[in-house]
Amino acid sequence: EELLHAGVLDVKDVPLNDDRLTEKKLNQVKVHLSGEPLIDIDGLAEELNKLEYPLYFLDYETYPTAIPPFSGYRPYQHIVFQYSLHVLEAPDAELKHFGDLILGGDPSPKIAEALASHIGARGTVISWSKAFENSRNKEMAGLVPEHREFFLNLVARTYDLMDIVEHQHYVHPGFMGRASIKKVLPVLVPSLSYKEMPVKSGTDAIEGYRQLTRETIVGEAAEQKQRDMLEYCKLDTLAMVEIWRHFRGVVAGA
């Protein structure tokens, strides 16, 4: 507000010596002026060194509703109905993908069984904004008590790839000061995009689940919707893989 009153209406006019700027805000001004990314190589390398193979890139799609359709849920609790998991056993190993969309009945037990069959006892679980995935893991630990220790172990092993952006180890003018994967992906991995996908957001996935479970779409339309939802969730974890690879390449080339 003070900058506005001083007539500063563009980022390029923000004085770099303004002591009111936090480090994050100052970095945004710097990359805007230079047009080049600001990379903390040592910090980036330190973050990547925290990861232990196998790497498990995990993402959930969820459905919150006022009146839960299954017992054991509270109002508006997120029902995990879909997951995508990319697995990398070693740096040069073949990337594997697993994923499923569960319709009919409480999906938590089937999600738990599937994940437990794909995720081993060692290695780092990687998410983007881990608070969300870990909240779901803690909830499923209560919903599926036979897999309680498994889910709590996932919580302890989860690394938030978004922290690299949030903690200013990699600042890019193309991010526009944001850290969401949909802002970071097109800048770092322009070959991947959500733009042309029939299901391109979590909101679209929620609506798709609502349509499928309430049978407002049936037949081929329902089958196509399921394929579209699976492709969307798959891209979420593939995006993490490719962003991680970009970061790794930056460190290797430094």
C-alpha cells in the first residue's frame, strides 16, 4: 500500500534497497529485473541429497462432501478415491507407474492395499505440498487400521518437492511468485501441459467422481471420463518426476 501511494506501480520500479522487502519478495524483484532464474546451488543440492532411493512420487485425488456416503468419515472429510504413483528404484532405473480410480464402496481399503503392494519399507515418498497427502495418510491410518503403521510410515518418509521453490532454492521469473505445480511445470518442463486435457484440475476430478458415482454419466461417456481422470492424476506425478529431474540436472551441471 505504501508503494502504491509512492507511485510505484510496477515490480521493476520497486527499490532493491527497501528494507521492508523480505528475502522472498526481494528475490521476486531481482528475477523480474534480470529475466533469469536465481538458483541456490548449494541449497538445491542439499535438498536433493535428502532423498533416498527408491523414490515414490505420490498424488491423491479426493472428494469432500457434506454428507459422507461411507461410514467412518466426518462431514467434508476428503475421501481418497484415486492415486497415481511413479516409482524410480535407482537413478538410471526404468520409471514405473501404478494408479487406480476406485468406484463403488469406500475406496480407502483398496487404496491401502494397492499402495502397500507398491511402496516398500525404504525410500523417500515425494509429494507436492505434502501437508495435503500426509493429512490423507493420517486419516486412512484411522480408516484402515490394519494398514495404520504403513500410512504413518509414509508420513514420516514424505518429502515436499515444493519446498525447493517455497524456500527460494530455485526462483524463476516465470513462476510469477507462485509455487504450485501448475505454475512451475510449464516453466521447467514445457513439453508437459495440463492445458489440453479434458480433466485438468482437482476440481474437474472431484466433479468427475461425483458424476460417476451418482451415475449422471454412463456408458462410453463414463468410461472416457475414467480414462481422462486417470491421465490427469498420472500427469501430476509425472510432473514431479520431470521437475525433480530438472533440478537434478541443474546441480549436475553446476
